[in-house]
Amino acid sequence: MKTYSKKLIFFLLLFVFYFSHLNRNHTACGYSQYKHTSERYYIGLEDTDRVKRGFQALLRSFLENLQKNLSTSILLNVAVNTTDVIEIENRHHKLTDLSSFFQYSSEQAALLADKIESCFEITKNESESYLRKWEEIRSSQPSISAEVKALIDEYLIEMQSFHTIFSEIIDDFLEYIAHVLRSVRDIFIEYADILTDSYRRFKATNLCYNFYMDFLQQWSAVIFKCKTATDLNTAYDVYTISETTSRHVMKQLEFRMQRLYNCLASRDYRIRCQFLRNPERDFSKLFLKLDELQQYFDIKIKRGRVNSNRKRRSDFSEDHKSVELKLKIPLNRDYISTAGNENKCIPIDFPYKYMSTNLKKCFDILLWEDK
């Protein structure tokens, strides 16, 4: 009985000692207050990805549906044996549906651009929040030595360098993606307006429908491919690689924050805080990831930015004693300089100038009396 009592007392004392020690270490540097990357960041990524998948699905089957819905051939025309009235009504719906498709697609392109912009802003804010947490830790630890504080300051400067370059790359990615999506929006809404306006002057006869549907089948495909065949797929790829890199960066920043908490909580600075002694080496893999991201962007967009980005990283390292150092980078807007040419997707004087003589007779000539 005495032996049992002694064992019980021993385990109780061990239990109390363990939790008191754990609590002391955690509260010593605010460990219990540590928070991971915010849910807002991950929700933003998921929400953006959902809108992107929906937009891609919307556009994916367009050309196939265009061939089926606007074909006047016997094989594809499902209404070929119906009465003229029903046939005209069916064709009316097909033409209005075509206009509605481009109208809705333009709205979805704008929505996706807004979602990506919001998501990237959250990403930059999340990266900046880790900087603020480091500063809070440094100012809330009066008991740490001057040497350790100096090491934390040096590490913070390297972290600021990383955040600055990461944010600038994100801005460049965003500018390109938003530019592509909003140019898609502009062309699609312009084409939808042209379809709606032209159809109001259309003479609804079966023969005219045949002419007009053949015309729209051809030109809708041309205009659609003009805006989606290359740039849009590139924008998808650029977003995907930026999202993947962003997730990796957040996990790495989270890891470094946790490691700092553990370092200060242990009080064994020489062993647990070795990473603070060489911040440049500790961030080398993350900077390499940014270099890869820059090279990818340079290859995809062909803007020639890699060398300038590497130079600004080098310049920062040489003068990284200054916490307030700010990098100023002239933005290369080569891909935007072609914006004036984008309306070539919809030719000048379209559609009247490109209609056959027979098709022109199917419209109220007053519509184009000033042509």
C-alpha cells in the first residue's frame, strides 16, 4: 500500500512539473498566441479557383456548341422538318442565346479578374503579416540579450527583402492576368452588343436566317479564338504557377515563424537559434524559388525581366543594413503596349463590311446608312 502511494505521489508531482514547465515556456514568448496563416488566405484561393474552373468550363465547349446550334446543314439542323414558324422561332432563340453567351462570358471574365486581384492582395497582406509578427516578437522580449536582438534584426531585414520582391512579382503577375481577362471582357461585351443591335434590324425569313447563321458561325469562331486561343491559356498557366508558389511561400514563412517561437521559448539560443546567424543562407532556397518564378514569367510572357530582377536582389543584399531600403523597379509594359491592336479581333466596320450582298439585303439598310 505504501509503495502504491509513493508511486502515485511521484506521478502526480511529475504531471504538475511537466505542465508548469510547458506553460512557462509557452507563455515566456507568447507561444500560445501563435497563429498560422489565416483562413481568409486559403478561402480566397479556393474561391478564386472555383470561379476559374467555372469560367474554363463555360468556354471549353463553345466551339462545338456553336457548330451544332448555328449549322444550317441537314445533318446538324435538328429543326429541319418543323414548320416555318417553329423553325424561325428556334433560330431566333439560337441567335439571342449566342448574344447572351458572349454577354455572360464577359461578366465571368470580369468576375475572375476581380477574384484574382483580391486573392493576390490577400497573399501580399499575408506575407506582410509575418513581418509584423517578427517585429512584435522582437519588441515583446525584453529579457533576450542584445546579441540575439541584433540577430533578429538582421533576419528581419532579409525577410523584408524577400517580401518586397515577392510582392512585386505578384503585382506583375496580377497586372498581366487582369489585362488579359479584361481584354476578353471588353471584346466579348462589344461583340454581344453588335449581335443585339444587328438583330433588331434583321428580316426574319428562313433564307435570311440561313445566310446570317452561316455568317455568325464563321465570325463567332474567329472572334472567340482570337481572344482565347493563346493569351487566355497563358494567363491560366501564370495564375496556376503563382498560386502554387504562393502556397509554398506561406508554408515556409509559417515554418520560420514557428521556429523563432521555439528558439525563444527554449532559452537555449546557441543551439535553437543557429538559423538567425545566417539569414541569407536560410532564405536562399526561397529566393531561388522567386528566381524560378521570374524566369518562368519571362519565358511565358517574353518580357525580358529576369536580369533586372536578379540585379535588384543583388543590390538589396549589398546594402541590406538599411531596414528602410525600398526597391524601385520600372515596370515593363511591353505586353500592354499592344492594347491598341486588340480590337482587331473585331474588324473595323464589322459586320456590314464583311457580309455578302445577299446577307446585306436581310437587314434594314438604315442601320448602316452612314457606312
